[in-house]
Amino acid sequence: MSDFFQSGIITTLHQLGQPSLERLESELAGFAKTRPIALVLPALYSEFEGPAMPGIVQELTKVKYLNEVVLALDQATEEQFQRVRGIMSVIPTEVKIVHNKGKRIAEVYETLTRNGLDAGPQGKGRSAWLSYGYVLARGKSDVIALHDCDIITYSRTLLARLCYPIASPTLNYVFCKGYYSRVTDKMNGRVTRLLVTPLVRSLQQLTGEHGFLTFLDSFRYPLAGEFSMSTELARINRIPSDWGLEVGSLAEVYRNYSPHRVCQVDIAATYEHKHQQLSAEDAQKGLMKMAVDICKSIFRTLASDGVVFSESMFRSLSVTYLRQAEDTLLKYESDAKINALDFDRHEEAKAVEAFTRAIAMAAQAFLENPMGTPLIPNWNRVSAAIPGIFDMLRKAVDEDNK
Amino acid sequence: MTDFLNLILEPLQEVFLKFQDFLPNLLAMLVILLLGILLAKLLRFILVKFLHAIEFDNWSDRMGFTALMRKGDLWVKPSAVIGGVVFWILVIVTLMAGLGALNVAAIDTLVAQFFNYLPRVFSAAIILAVGYLFTSFISRAVLIAVANGGYHYARLLAEAMRVLLMLMILAMVMEQLQIATGIVLAAFSILFGGIVIALAIAFGVGGIDTARRIVEQQFAEEEAPKPPDDIEHL
């Protein structure tokens, strides 16, 4: 059982005791009458061939309170798209599949690009963004929930707890991030444990108290891919198209809303999904690529908020981070020992060394190009530039799903 | 035996001679067709390049032409559509010119009818394009004016205006193309007239009290005696 301590500047909704799923779902069914809920699932076709997606579909067949499910399918041929339609047809809620590689959606992307509104390369960010656009175009939902499609330990409790804070008319939240413990027989979630938290705290040491760093440090699992939000937020938030997606999205939430309207919720006792290789020698793939993108996103967000970065500051940051990460590592080692978890200290230390290199690479990239890759524009801007874009998107998805 | 052979060979010879006469015409048609298709392809290429250069696709996106195409489940670039339309018009014109080269009386009549009909097709296309722009402009103006007036049914009214104007423009296009002119005119008159009468009745009946109040107020103001002038003039 979790403790009830409130940390940071956002609200934490813990799992206290054994809350009944039936009660949650029954309340959600009531809320959904006035605040209909859309579930967005960014998925690759390969996830339908593994154990995760069949399990998720099986659980979703039991969910009654959803208004619509929008599956953004990537890397799928026409034949695979049709197969996925068959698999998803067992879900009782209305399901629409955004076929990212399809002719019509490709033309929507082409229309955006020629108007200077680049949706970025293929990936979760672009898929999620287009799905929000489709939900907005339909105008039938007030709440959007999103979770990854590689969760092996998925249960519908996760979805119910994720939707509840935003769907409830008495809780005044616009954004809710999920959190969970990434523990099996060992501690996972290396990027959060050994990169993000020590980096944020090192930056706080160097720059002093900063709103965004305090905000970011308030999240128990800032890189969790599970969140829910109001459709109003989906309309005004911009999204990064790289691995900086989670941190960049939080930066946009911080920019547009008060922390009082943001919360995090405990959505699962255990959470297991596919793991990335560290790839310490190659910064173009694996966790290293993720680490570099996340660092760049944090540096750019801080710079846009007036923090001045220089080479000397980055040199200090590397040393400060290393000390912070080593201290953190010791804390986790103790935590692992008391809980009888496997803890490979050497591997963890190697990860810290790799992340130190990632910070240096991100710093170099930032100094060379402080602007970086622009975020995917928000839907308000897109609809101002192309007035018929929502009709176009709705038509493309609806025709693909006929 | 020779007579019998002649009986068979003479018609064949006649057919051969006729074919010999017809062959240059056929070759001329094929050459016209080939050159026409090549020319059409070249013109399409140049036109599409030109449309790209003037950013026609972006303009279409902003003006709503692209959205209109997508509504019709047409998922190519607007410039490619224009290029395709021009290409096929040129191919059809070439085909007609080629058929004319055959010198067959029946085909000549058909070709003449086709060329006589072409101006109507062009004017119908212009009416449709200008009409669509005009409709979008009016609909947008209504939306802005009514929304600024604080009425919550602004979008509904703007859409209604768009549908009505598009109906009128489509009727004009059909009339121009001379497709079932009588039926189109009658259908349009009945539909448009019906809508206008319905609106007139709705506003008329709904506004009786308001109209009475305005008229009564007007008369009351005219009949009311003027108050005495209390101001002392110097």
C-alpha cells in the first residue's frame, strides 16, 4: 500500500487501500454522460503480434464508459490494417483506426507540410497528435486518455484510474499523469531514476529555484506514457516529435496551466512493458537517443524561460549531475537490498556514465542550435492556417474505416 | 468458274480500294491523336510546375478547395487535379479533331456538336468556381456578423446560407449545361420558393406582435402633444 504524502506543487492521487473497480467504473459511466471520454492508443502493428495488444483489447472489451477509441496505427500495410480492424472489432465502444501509412492520411500529412506545419517524423508524438486532431474534429468527447500499447501487465483499473481525475466534474483538473512502480525482480525505469531526477535536481542546484524544474520534480514518473487531459488542452498544447515527447508535453502543460489544475495518479501496482537497450556506444538509438532528446528538451524549455546556458555551466552540470546520480544510485541500492531485489551496481554505474555522455552531447547540440527541432504546432494554429483541416482529417479516417 | 471467282474477288477488291482511300485519314487521325496526347502531357507537366511555383495547392488549402475535394473522397493535390482535368480536356479535343480527320459524315456531325457544346462547359465551370468562392465569402461574412451580434446559431445560419447559395449556383450550372433544364428550373423554383415562403411565414407569424408594437409606438410618438418649451431664449 502506498503512503499518502503529497510532494511537489501538483496533486498526487495515491492508491490507498483497495478501491473497488466496479465503483470507479460506475462513477465514470455517470461522469461520461456529461464529459464523454475518448481513448487514444498509439500502436505499432508489431504490438498486435506480441502479447501486449491482445491483452489490452481483451480488457477493453469489458470497459463500458468510453465514448470512442482512436487507435493510431503505425508501420502497417493495408492488409495489416484490415487485420487490426478485425482484432479491434470485438471492443463494444466505437473504434476508429488512424492508418498512418494509408493514402488518405499520407495526403493529410502532405497538406500540413506544404503549409509549413510539419508534423515531424513517424513516431508516437505524431500519431498521438493526429489522433487528438481526429477527436477534436469529431467533437464528441471532452476528455482524452492515452496509454502505450506495449503494456504486458495491463488491466482496466489502469484506465479507470487514469480517466477519473479529468472526467470527474467535481475535480478541477485538466491534465493527469499516471505513475506506477517499475519493479519486477529488479528496479527498471533507468532513464527516470538515473537521468531525469538527478539532472533536474542538479539544474536546481545550479540555476536556483525554477518553476519548471520544481514542476518536473513533482512528478513521480515524468516519463510515464500514460495520461489524460481535457480536449481544450489537446487543442492548445504543442507536442515534440522526438523522445522528448513526455518532458516536452509537461513543459507545455506548465506553460499553459496552473499546477493546481495538474495531478498525477497511481494507476498500477506493477507495470511491465518492452525494454530498450542502453546502447551506450551509439547515441542514435536505444536509451542513449532517448536520453539526449530528453536533455535537449529540458535545456530548451529552460532557455525559453530565460535561463542562460553557457559552456562553463554545462561543464559544472556534468560534474553536479554525476555526484547527484551516484548519490541516487546508493539510495536505490539500499532500497533494493531491503526489498530483496536484484541490483547490478556495475550496470547501473555504466548507465550513469552513459547518461553523463548524453548530457554532454545534448549540451553540445543545444549550444550549436538552441532552437532545435520545432514542436508540432497546436491544433488552433493548424485550423487557422488550413480552415478545412478537421473536415479533411475526419473524412480521411472515416473513409479508411468504412 | 472465273465468274464465280470474280463474284468473290470484286467485293473484296472494292473493300480494299475503299480501305486504301480511308487509310490516309486513319493515319492522320492516329498522328493527330499521338501528337495531341504528347502535347497534353507536356502542357500538364508545365501547368503543374507553374501551379507549384505560384503555390496554388497552399492557396487551395486556405480557400477550402482542398477540403471540398476531400469531401468527394479525392485524395490528390489540387494542382494534380487541375493538371489532370486540362490533360483530359486536351485528349478529348484531340480525339474529336482526330475523328474529324476520318471524314465520316456521322462523326463530323458529332464532332461539330461537341465543339458547339464546349463553350457551355467552360462557362458552367466558371460559374461553379466563382459561385463557390462567392458562397464561401457570403457564408463567412454571415458567420462573423451573426457571431459578433451575439447569436448562438451563427454557424447554423452560415451553413444554411451556404447550402441555399450552392443550390442556386448548381441550378445555374445545370441550366448552362442544358441538362434537364425544365426539371432543374422547376425543382429549384419549388425548393427555393418553398424555403423563402417558409421563412416568410415563420418570421411573419412570429413577428406579428413585434410589428404591431413598432407601428403602435410610431403612431403614439406622432400623436403625442409636444411638451411646452420651458427654456427661456435670450
